[in-house]
Amino acid sequence: MRHSISSLTRDAHALSAVWGSGERTELPYLWLRDNCSCSECRVMQTTEKRFHLFRVPKDLKPLEIGIEGGGSGDEAICMVWPDGHRTRYRSSEIRGYLSLPRLEPRYWDGGFQPRRFDYKRFLASDRAAAELIEEFLRTGVCVLVDAPTEPESSEQLTTRLGPIREVLFERIHNVKVDPKGYNIAHTGLAVAPHNDFTSYTWPPNVQALHMLVNACEGGESVVVDGFGLLNELRGDHPEKFEVLCTVPVPFRIFSEQYECYAVKPMVELDGDCEITMMRFNTAQMQAVPLSEPRLGDFYAAYHELSKRVNAPGAQVSFRLEGGQILLCAGHRVLHGRTALRSKGPRHLQDTYFEHDNVRNHLRWLRLSERI
């Protein structure tokens, strides 16, 4: 049986489980002891660990090893440790630990259009909410239609997206032409694709752009899949991608009352070298210090990325009407708008949320069997 453990071998540091398929999985002894799920090692009410690794020596080895129920398809590896503690793992548990579950992203270019979802159904139907969140987690963008147009009504989204992530510049941020506004969005100028609050150490990573009224000409919304572009850049120019991941860049936003400032690379990766965050905001980017030893390499890489972000083939354009909400994954998707060509009213409200809370809501819907 392919998913059965057919044999075990051991060395000084680990067990090696050989599966029926011939594949081999290394199981370090400290890992096996640390993840024991018995009632002595876990708080059974909450499943939290209560075992502390310092309680065993770093060169720990089991005294006895065996397989129970061999050939059953869900046999168990059993170990006895020098202190007499017993640990047991079913083969199904081991398979479950082989990798972390991940919803595969779907990248897109200028030929893409964000899916549209009914606002009232999103709030009222668990199934509709799950469908939208799954789409959002895959593509990083979607549009809610037939939403209310009263100011601050995006507060209603908290039942699905979690608590609002407050920033210094208003809990719900008003975007309209304002001669005293503190950034380019408060003018009638075009706003190039960017993500917000790159000047925060941890920028908000879900953004709801809620159009209350849009009676002006121009001002079409623009979105770009930043992660998709970065993966293409990594394939075409790995040395430029590496520079964007390592050279620190200063970002700043300020008003008469507030200021926030961060110095971070434009691209951040996780332990598997998957892209987790992009910072791209020409308006908030400050001068990279002349003392930076890779300044020339950085500007070559930044130029290439800027060219790709602003290429028509990468940009998706559409008109966001009053009563529509554009949801963007702020660490991945860049947003902007074309220039305003008339003085008709255009009032948009920005509200920020956190990706972890959005993912959690989908998980809760699944675990509670509401979908």
C-alpha cells in the first residue's frame, strides 16, 4: 500500500520511514519528541503544547522503536524514550505533517477582470462569503456591487473581514479632491499603481476601496498583480529580483499631524522563498542613501520593475461606480486610477483589514460546517 510505512531505519539523529511507494521521510528524534500529542505533552482541552524541549538532551535517541498494525494503511510508529515516556504516531499523522496546506494563488495580467459579488449576499450568506474569500485569497482582488453609499457603511464588512486595521490617518479614510490634502490621491492627477502605507513596518494587507459617489469623468480604477510580475521578473532576471529582496528602501508618509517611516526592501520572502510582500509606492519612496554599496544595481532592478508595473499589458482598468467596493490584497495587488477629467463629485472611502482575519473567517466557516 502506497501510504503505508513498510520499514524504519535509524541513525544517530533521526528515523527514516520508508513508504510503500518507495519514498522516504526523515523524522528527527527531537521533532518526534517535541510533537508528541499525548495527554502529558498537550493540553487536551485546547491541543496546545505543554512539553518544553529543554527538558530532554539535544542528542536524544529512543530506546525502543516499533510499528503497530503494519500493513493496515494507518499503522503506528511507537517509541520509548530514555525517561520512559512513550510517543505514538499514526502514518496518517505523519503524512499530514509532510507539508503545510496552502491555497495556490492564481496570477493574472491585463486580460483579467476581477470577479463581482453581491454585497448583501456576501454579508447574509455564509456560502457566498466563502466563495468570495476563496476567490480573494487566490487572486488578491474582487469587487462587491450594490453596496450602500452612506459614509462609514464599510464598517459593516467587519462581520466577514474582521476588525478594521486602524492607521494614523483616520479609521475610515476619505479620498476626494481636497486642496489641503496630504497626498496625491487628494488631487485630480493620475495615481500610478501602488500599495498603501509602504511607510508602515507592517502595512495593512487588505484594503476596501468603497466608492460612495462617482459622477466625474475619468478616474478609472487600475489594478496590477504585483506578485505575478515579481515572479516573472525572478524568472527573467534573478539577479535583479535578488537586489529588490535585499536592498533597504526608505518610505515615508506624513501630514501636519502624523508621520510614519519604514526602511525595508521592496520585496519580502518567506522561508520557502515565496513572495509575501511587495512595497511599491513612488510617492512615498524616499532617496536610497548614496552610501548603499549596490545603489547602481538597485536602480537597474527598480527601473525594470517600474517598467513592468506601468506596462499596459499588466494593468486591468475598469470604472468603480458609486455603491461598489474594490477589495485588494494590499501586500500583493497594486491599485491606482487615471486622471480626473471633470469636476463632478467623486468620493471614495478607504478601510483596511488584515489578511489573517479574512483567512480565519473562511476556516471558521469550514470548521463550523456552515458551508
